[in-house]
Amino acid sequence: MRIDPDFHHVKKFDLTLACSRDHFVVEVQVDSANFKYIPCKNHTIFIWPALFATVPTNCAARWNDLKASLMERLVSIQRTLNRIIFGYNSIMYCSSSIQPKRHSGNVFLIGMMGAGKTTVGRLLAQQMGKIFVDSDEVIQKRTGVTIPHIFDVEGEAGFRQREASIIQELVLEDNIVLATGGGAILNEQSRVALRSNGMVVYLKSTVHDLWQRTRHDRNRPLLQTSDPYAKLRSMYEQRDPIYSQMADLVMFTSKQSAQSLAWHLQEELGRIWEK
């Protein structure tokens, strides 16, 4: 798809860039005040050929130095991924609004229930010599009751308050791999705390795969409804944009084992931290 030559006149927008084996993908999100300046509808997806392409950097040169630098970095990342991408499906997202991070060595896993955060997190921590922490396990240990019991007694709002408090505490640790609860990102303070204190990795799956992994699990209080699949789909539609917006990395989990995913995630993190 072609990008309009006047596209650089947009002054305020959120730009999400992704690179896969064959293309750069750019999603544009513009507030209503600036919508009139863009030659496309909001959330338009632009796709550029990415194999050693110069087009993205030429376009980025029209913007400010930050966006140009980010685009050039994506070109470098793309060239690296082109040599290894055939073995797995991995896409890296970067954002021009990324926040400064404390150099903690922390990795924070976010994503829907059933995405594999706990399983992959344990493997990743073992491989990288880090400490694994599961926020749900910490809550259960401190309260002495299960997550479903907390939901029964305090409701989801009460659980979210406990969860947010735990996350504010855990992000101040160093050298940990933290598996967060699926709804942790609904709290704005938790989102800021996670993004400011470590690398945020979104383990992304399809609704179908998430359903296959969770449909027989009675320890998922939010799915104890008359139509759990519809509930899961609704939560995914609500949360997926939030996960994607705050993530430094998005790793697709559907087509690889947990062990394979952990190894590939370690490789991606190593490349980022080397820069």
C-alpha cells in the first residue's frame, strides 16, 4: 500500500510499527483534532516491503529525529530477523511513545489467560538466570486463599486492587521475570509501573487457541458464565489493543511450543539489551 507524500504533515499521532519477515506494518492512531491532516482513516494499516528496503527510512527522515531513529532501528532489526525468521513466527512492535526504563533486567509478561505466561515465564527465568514471579501466586500466598475465592468474596474490583498493589511492589525488584494476571493492564498505574521498570512482552494468541487452553479450567472465575466463549472473546477485544500498545515485544504463541517460545524470546531480548 502507498503512503501519501504529505503524510509527514501530521503533528500529533501515535505510530505503531511492526516488522515481520516480509513487510513493515505501520498503524496510525490520530486524535480528532489532527484527523483532518492525514490522508487516511484512523487505524489505517500501511504495509511496506521490508527486505532491505530504503522506503521506510526515507519516509522517516521527514519526521523528527526520534521517529527517524526508531525506523532505522527497525530496519536493522528486520535485516537480522530475515536470516532466522523461517523457524518461527515472531513480530516485534515498537512505539514512538515508549517510556524511559529503569535498567533493572526485568521482563514482564502480559497477555490473556491461557497465553502461557506462567509456563513460558518459568522457562525463560531458568534460561536467563532470573527469578520467576507469578503475581497471582503471590496474591494467593499472601491471602491464603485461591483467586476464585477472592472473586467470590471481594468481586473483581477487590481483586484488581490487590493485584495493582502487588504489581507496584514487584516491579521494584531487579532481575525478575514476572507473569502478570490477564487483567492487570486494566489499571493505569500498573501499566505505567510495568513499562517504566522492565521490558514488557505481550504473549499473543488467537481467541480459538485461548479457548482450547482454558475451557476446562474451573479456576478462571471470569469464565464461569452461561457463555464463556463469548466472554473470552469480549475480554480479548477489550484487552488486545491495550496489550499491543504497551508492549515492547509481541510474541505469537500459537505455532510453537513453550520451550521454543522461551528460547526465541531470550534471543530477542538479548538483541535489544545489546544495543
